[in-house]
Amino acid sequence: MIIKKPKIYYIKSFKNHNGQLFTIEKNNFIKKFDRVFYIKANKGAVRGNHAHKKCIQYLICINGEIEVNCLINKQLDNFVLKSPKNMLKISPFTWVTQKYLKKDSILMCLCTDKYNERDYIRKYDEYINFFQD
């Protein structure tokens, strides 16, 4: 099984005296997204702790600072998201954990698929078993 490593993409933004506009459009690295949600968490909160079988996710820190740990099989990659200009693409079969480093941090997630509980791998032992063959 070949799994693409997580990758940071730059989000276009336009700035003027009134503020800044960030745009996310379907393009060569986002083919589609069917669901968007966001999480506001307390400083020190740890969330995620799961992987997906099919869904691709794009994570954007729209406020605060969030550490994202991505594990593929036994290789760990760490990212710190702290700008709405950056988006982290996460492939299926990547075990992901987020730690909220600042008060009122907000993580927005674009998903290629609608919510489906059967797509989730919630037990770490079950996740590791996918790589045993």
C-alpha cells in the first residue's frame, strides 16, 4: 500500500486596507470536497486520534496554533499550523492527532467525503494491523 505523505499547500490571499481574503477553490490539488467543519478547542486539548480509509482531509488553522502529528505506518511527521495561508493535505491511512497549542485555536477541515463512521479507523491497534501484511 502506497500512501502519500502529508503536504503543506499555500492558500491564495488578497490583502487591502480593510483586511485579508483567503480563497480555496477546486484546482490541481483539491479535486472536490463534500464536507467542511471546524473545531474550536481549549489550549492543551488533543483531538483526532484516528485515520480514514477513503477520505482525504485538508486542515487549516484559521486562528491560534495547532500541532498536527501524522503517522504513516511507523513514520511520524510533525507540522505546526498557525496561519490561514497554509493548508495541510492528509491522505487516507494516515493516523492523525492534533494538539491545540493556544487558547481559542480553531481548525477548519475540508473533507473529500461526507461523514461515514465506517470510513474511520479509531483504534490504533486496528490501524497498525493494516501494515502487517
